[in-house]
Amino acid sequence: MDTAVNGAQQKAPHAKENEQAQFGVDPASGFFFTSPFRSLTTQGCFATITLPAAGGDDINGEFQQAVRHAFDDARLAGIKKPVLCGAIPFDTRQPSSLFIPQHTQWFDREAFMAAQPAADADGPEIDALNELPAQAPFMQMVSDAVAATASGELDKVVLSRLLEIETRQPVDRQALMARIIAQNPNGFHFHVPLEDGALLGASPELLLRKSGAQFYSNPLAGSARRDADPQRDREVSEQLLASSKDNVEHDFVTEGMRQVLTGRCRYLNIPTAPELLSTTTLWHLSTPIDGEVDCRRENALSLACLLHPTPALCGTPTLKARDLIAELEPFDRDLFGGIVGWCDAEGNGEWVVTIRCGTVQGRRVRLFAGAGIVKDSSPESEWHETGTKLSTILRAFGLNQG
């Protein structure tokens, strides 16, 4: 396990990790995360945790022990209130990208947003763009998944596709984050530094927030493209809310979450019907969930690992859906479709699903979008849905597909 927790031998400065005056808010320097709940930015790295998060829901398991040891080492080194932040991949058997920063700054999101200058709408020019997979093989993937659901092999599977882009100039991540924030003001904004670049985006979906004994989740499943005309936009939202296909897809998600959460809660509140949630480009079916944990040792990361991957990002049953994704998708999702967020040593924290996002490495950009497939899914409709999501990210990144 000594290869999973690294850097704890580094000495951290004392006492000032939470003072806003210590350093400015730079969305593209270290880890950056905004939320209506709490927002933070970090500097430096005290220790990294690369141990896979599989089994991370077990309070007494190897992963949770590694997290506790890292927190203990940080406090011994003078970090009074250590925070663990970063990202966990879609497949929790793969290495995690988590770390404890040397300095953590909490800031007010509304004040930060109000102080942001106007973002430059234009990003670097696209030199080359590759769709993975292209339309015909993606639609065949969907057909294969529909056949699997129709046969009763599984109820739902989420299939995704990537855009691989090379730009003419290196991507300015600070300008990119400014565009993402400006175009998605209500999203959960994040920037996660990686060895070879960064993961960044604006997720609309809260996986898990925990404060004290209370926790909250807001799964999304089922979506429709918004319309510029107010009357038509209202009709689109009403059609989504009445759609039997989208409601079935959404029910798989909430029922799956009910099954895994029930045994860990004093109480659990899951509304019987979804409501509408809107972003600048999409309507989503949304269910706000809240509850209270039964065990005081439960923490935000243990609950996030319990839920991840949800049927909204993987499918149901989870293991069968994950296997079918590995069989059908011609790429490794890595951090796409995973979770990003933070937790503290007291068990509080917040994790969102890693969607509406991309990775940047110099002039290389990769964008990700997926769609839930059930027995009534149409391959052409799912192609257009993922296309709408990718177009949204392209615009946020300031990239013109042409």
C-alpha cells in the first residue's frame, strides 16, 4: 500500500490553509471546484492517493484506511484541516487521481462569479477532429445494447462517444475555465490537475453531498434539447416529463440508488416522480434525494463510492452494464463518467459525476458524452442526443467544429 499513498514525507506549512488572503482564486492552477454548497481552490500537493477506489464504500476497507492514514499524516505535518480532492475513474478498479493539497482556500461562489471578467468566446482553432466511434458504428452499438435490454439481459446501459481534437495552438486552460464558467453559470465547475494536463468541465449532476449526518443527491436521467422559442421550449419540457421512455430510464436510476442506500440510512427520501431541471442547452429529468446516515463513521467518499457508478452513468444491473460497455465502446473511459469532488477528515464533502467535461494536454483535447439506452431507445435519436451534448461542450470550450 506504500505505492498508493505518496508524498506524505513532504513538510507542509502550518495553520493558514483556509485563509482567503493567502492566495487568489485561480480556476486553472490547482484543484478548483465550485458549488452552491462550498467552493474551494488549492495549491501544492502534500500527498497523493492512487489506490483504486473499488471497495471504497467499506469504512474498514483498504481504500478508506489509506484515506484516514493520509489525513493523519497531513495533520501531523501541520495541516490543521486537511481535505482530499480530485477524481475517481468510471471503473473504480483503475487508479484514483486523488491528493491532499498543502493549502486549501474556501471562497464564496456568488462573489467569485460576480467578479469574473467577460470571457473571450473564441478558443484555439481546431486543426483535426476525430469522432470515436463514427455515426454508423455508434448506432450499431446502440442497436446491440437495445437487443441486450430487450432480451432481459439488463435493463439499461449507458453508451458514450468521444471527440478527439488537436488544436493549432496550445489550449489556454485559464481562458478555457473562464468560458466554461460563463456558459454554464449554474453547473458544478471543476479543474483537476493531472500528470499530463487537466480534467475540466461543468457537471450538472450532484452524486453526493454530505454535511454532518445529512446527505443529498440529485440524479439526472432523461434529457431533451432546449429550444430558443419560449413556447416551443415549454412544450419540449412537457414532452420530456411525459415521456414513458425517459421516465423508465429515470426510474432505473432512482430505484438503483434506493437499493444501495436503504441499508445505510436512518431515513431516506426519494420522491416518487421526477421533476425538471434545466441547463442552458438541455432539459433533464431530475430527482432530489435526501437522507440521514445510520453510522457516524460514514463519510462523503464512502457514500460516493457506494453509489458510483450509478445507473445514470453505467446502467443496471451495474456489473452487467459495465461489462457490456467494455465490450461495445472502442475506448477506455478513464476519468470520463467517473466522479470529481472533495471530502474532509470530518466526513463532509461533495462529489459530482464527471460529465460535460474534457481533458486538455497541450494541443490535445478529448470531450466525452453519453446517453442511457433502454429497450425503447432509437439509435438515431441517441446519436443526436450525444451530439447535442458534445456540441454544448465544444461551445463551452470555444471550439468551432465547422
